[in-house]
Amino acid sequence: MKQPEGKPEFFSSRWALVIASIGIAVGTGNIWRFSRIVAQNGGGSFLIPWVIFLLIWSVPLIIAEFAIGKSSRMGPVGAITKTAGNKFGWMGAWIVFVSTAIMFYYAVVTGWCLKYFITSVSGNLLGTSEHLVYWNNFSSSFQPLLFHFIAIFLVVLVVIKGITKGVERVTKLLVPSLLIILFILFIRAITLPGAMDGINYFFTPDLEIILDYKVWLNALTQNAWDTGAGWGLILTYAIYMRKKEDISLNAALIGFGNNTISLVAGITIFSTVFALSSIDAMQQISQSGPANTGLTFIYLPILFSKMSDSQVINNFLASIFFLGLFFAAFTSLISMVELSTRTLIDFGFRRKRAIVIVSVLGFLLGLPSALSVNILINQDWVWGVGLILSGAFISFSVIKYGIDKFRTEIVNGYGSDVKIGRWYNYVIGILIPIQVIVLIVWWLVSSIGWDPQWWNPLHAENFGTVIFQWVVVLGLLIMLNKYIVKRVLSSNQLG
């Protein structure tokens, strides 16, 4: 079957690609998860290993994704097949499956953000004093179904138009808008009386805490989950980067851009909570709550009601916060839907038909998470840890191709402005695999400790549910490997 798509699309400029890729990296995790993890791991003590792992996990994997996507001009299945060999197409399929499984429930979370934006604008959100009850009433109703549908519908309107008219145009609007919103909230937060206490805690390290291995593991985990490295999303956008564009510089801009936004969000959250909290500030920032939403959907609305003496100003600040959160979630959701759509295009489908299939499945398979927070928690746990394995498969593909050959011929090839040295060989070939093993073992062993029935696959967050779902998916993908590879290669006239 011939590839049905017409003339190849490309991002119009380097900045268009970088902005779209930052839209991948900057999601809800930068705002609600980052601050919570910093609070739970010693404030400024956490930031040191967090920056280190940016350099030895996130940026190297982002470089690999850009290089693999740019050189193969195919989604993860075809790209991993071309890079590692036909026997390993299932690894690319795993990357697609994990990011798509996350997309199912991430659309639900995107809907939550939209709902809270609307209620902030109306004044209903700050009009209640029982925000836990407000959240429980919303999450247990059928409203999440409606907002899940709206999120899917809106993202379809973007992706169906392609890269330049859809993804690029929308991310050029939403990502700068998100930055403006964060800047407004940042300025207001740091000018609150007592904000400096939060900033001091946020940036002051404690040597004793730095020496705690759990802080380092959590810093590595945060990098693995919030920069977009290893998801296959950046690989997908790299399909549309021009030949003359640099890989390593783009990767650095995205990695450091993402972490800078996390820092701005962290300063904003810590300043606000320390300034306005009448009880233990650290307890409030550290709280997880249902589906890890305690800080964002339960506690922050309380603080927004105290930001000033004017209810109008408070509603405005709450509104732009949740609008920014929606923008962050939506730009990430766009990339997830584009990845799934591009995979079907590689299988021979036209874009419009592919997006219809993805959107219908995205809505239907997201329904369980929309109806049950426990199911969403389960899927977030299983496939969140699964992302670490995705990073391992990207590293494996580079090793199989030949790390030095990959670095010199692809990363440092045509269009390269900044040459990557031999240090990259050791990071992608040795340090990444070590980090993968340590992270997966740590998370799975830890899960045995927090659940007496750790073997039970029907529990939300434990060892058994991860292993059961992983084995089922990996088993099916490995069995179907020959068919998957043959279909992709024949559809792209590469076989």
C-alpha cells in the first residue's frame, strides 16, 4: 500500500518547532506535581539533583528522539524499526501504546482544568468554602464525561488540520499565552507579604537531605515524567522538522525551557502558600489528595479567595490560573493525539480517517477514568512507570544502531550548529540504562511495601497491577511484531 499522504509537512521555523515541543513538555505536572514533589523532598535540596538529571536523563533522550524522528521521518513504530532493526518494532509500538494510554485519561484531566476555569469565571468556585466537597461532588458526577468529550473534540479540531495549520498555529498562541499567565501570577505571588519565606525554602538546600537517596530518585522520576523525554512525542514532532535545523540546540532549549517554567510555577506556588496559609504551609503544598489533585483543585482555590480584598481580582487570578493550567494540559494532549494519529498514518491511513479513529477510541477508552478517579489513578500509575521503559527502548535503539555512528552521522549531521561530544556515548549507552533499572526496581519494590496485597492486579497502585498489564501488552506486541513491522514498512515503501 502506498503512503496516502501528500506533500510532507514541516514546521515553518525553528521557533515554531521549539514552541510546539515546549507545549509537549509543559503540562499539568509542571504546576501541580512539581511543587508537591519539591515540598516532599526538602525544597532547595531537591533542585540540585533535579538539575543534574535534566542533563543526564532528559536532554540526552530528547536529543535521541529528535535525531530518530528527523532521520526516519516516521512515528515511533517505524522509527524504532529503522533504528534498531525489524525485530524490535514492538518497542516502538510499546512507546505508542503507553503515550496513547496516558492520552485516554489525560483528556479527562484536561477536562477538569476547563471545568475549573469556567467555574472560576462564573465566581462559583471561590463562592464555596468547602472545596473538598466541591471537588468530590464534581468528580463523582457525570460532568467529567462532558468535559472529557469537549477536550477530545477541541483537540480533534487542531490535529485534523495538520502540523502548520493546526498544531503550529495553536501552540504559537497557547504556549506564549501560558507564559504570560504564569508571569502575571508570579508577579502577584512574590509581592504578597510573607512570600519571601516560601522562596527561601524553595531555594535553600540542606546537606543532610541532599544525601538522602530517595530525594535523588524522586528528582530522576520528576525529570522522567515532566520533560516529555522518552514519551515518543518529541520524536513525532521531529518528523516535521526541517533538514537544516539543529538537533542538540533544540533539545537543550526544550529541556531548560521546561525546567525554567517549572521553577516559575514553583516560586509562584510556594510564595502564595507561605504568604496566605494560616496553617502549616508545607503540609498544604505536600498534600496529594484524590488523583494527586489536592493542591490544585482543593487547596489553591482557598488561597485565591484570600489573594486580595477584592472578589473580582480574586476571581480573575483564579480564572487565569486554571486557564493556564488548561493551556498546559491541552498543548500536551495535542501532542499525544498527534502521536497516535501519525502512527495510523504510518500504517496507511489518511489523516482525517486516522484522527476520527483516534478521537473515538480516545473518548470511549477515557470513559472509565472519567467515571472513576480510582481507575484514573491506576492508569496513571501503570503507564506513568511504563514511560521509564519507553525511555529504555529509545536508549536501546541508539545502542543497537551504534552510539558513535548515531552521534556523528545523525545528531552531528547536516544542519548541526552545536556538535555533541563523546560524552553523549557514555550517557545514552551507560547512564540511561542504569537509571532505568534503578527507577523501575525502586518504584515496583516500593509498591510492594505500601500494599499488603501487592500481588493483586485489581488494586489501583501496586506491583501486581503494573506487572499484569505490562505482561499482557508486551506479550501481544511481541507476538504481533512481524505484522506490525511489515504493515508499517510496506505502507511507507521501505520494505
